[in-house]
Amino acid sequence: MLADRVLAYQPPAEGERRSRSGILIPATAQVSRRLAWAEVVGVGPHVRSIKVGDKVLFNPEDRYEVEVQGDEYVILRERDIHAVASERIDGGTGLYL
């Protein structure tokens, strides 16, 4: 990776899903303005606050897709990442922003 670019793996979209209220949402439904999570697998030399293995939150419209050895990855700029998830320091469960 060059400059401030981040290479991340976004797991393939699941099929149908249910909302918290129990409404079935089909896989073909596009939800606009929804942020997505991905796991960082590579960072450029000018990336300061993100490391390999971090989970990052980004806007799916601000990305470039690339296929490497049959797997699909996304390339993001560091400035396009909205948050980095980290585990609780005291060893509890869950992710915290």
C-alpha cells in the first residue's frame, strides 16, 4: 500500500437479515447512508492511527474495490475512515469506539 491508503477485507454480505423488531429485510434491499465494517489487512507508510487487524467503520461509497487472488478487498484513504473499533481494556466483551 502507498501513502495514506488502507487495504481492508469486508466479509461478503449475508443473505436475508432481520431487524431488531423482526422485520425480514431481503438481500436485494439497498440501504442508503449505511456505514460498513471491515478488517484492515494492510496499511501504507503514512497511515498514523490504524494498524493491521483493526476493525474500521467506513462509508461504502468512499471506497475502491480490488480482487487479489480471488478475494475481494476495499481500498480506503485514512481520512475516509470514521472510526476504529477496539476491545475494552479491562478484558470485557464487546467492541467500543
